[in-house]
Amino acid sequence: MTVDYATLSKTLASLCEGETDEVALMATVVCELHHSDDRFDWTGFYRVTGPEMLKIGPYQGGHGCLQIPFSRGVCGAAARTGEVQLVPDVDTFPGHIACASSTRSELVLPVWNGAGRLLGVLDIDSDQPDAFTQEDADKLTAILKETFAAAE
């Protein structure tokens, strides 16, 4: 089963309509997203909680790392640069943090509110190598932009 982005986008728009609380939005997005695709082994948010620091937010799957500095790993790189990180093989990513030994590939997207403030990153891990495509990155970026536009 692979994600149907058109349906996911409509479902999230309906579920999140009028919501401005970022944690409520994150919890809803991660629940819908995690169960939408067999490639998604761990799906979750890391929230910006202080200067150059991410802390785990709503997620689905096994335990994640509790804190990730902007200076470390794939999530840190996405937060630090503001750019999507599409990693086909985590073993080749310098400084990859192995929160789960089963992770083979990763897609991490920065999450901004409508005012342009970085709220955190969406981290999707797969136990399959090269599991994610540029289309995944583009479609999810659009969904995140729409969903978090009204977040505080």
C-alpha cells in the first residue's frame, strides 16, 4: 500500500479545519500519515523547543530519540538548513543518529507556520532502502504548508 496524496490532503484538511494548536495538528498528521503507507516504519515530529534544539513530539512507531540538536543527524540538518532531507541510505549520511537500528532510509521535512517560524521537522523512517522519492518530498511539503499555515 502506498499513500494516496490527494485523499490524504483532503482528509487532513477536513480533520484540521480551524485548528491552530501545533501539537494537535502534529498528532493528527502523524496518525493519518503513518497508517497511509507500508513504507513508513516510524513517523513523527521533532519540535523546536529552544535554541538549536529539537525534542520529540507526536509520533507513531517505536521509541524515537528524545532530543536532537540542530547540529546532529538528518533531523538536525533539516532544521538547520530549512531544506528537505531525502536520504536513500542512512549509513552514508555523515553524522546519522541511529534512533532505531532498523532504519535504512529517511525523509525529513521542515515544518513552518504561516508566519514563517520553524515549528519543527517531520521525520519519516523506513526499514527499506531508498524508500522515498522526490514526489513524496514535494507532496508532503505541500500538505505540511497547507496544514500548518494557521498554526500559532
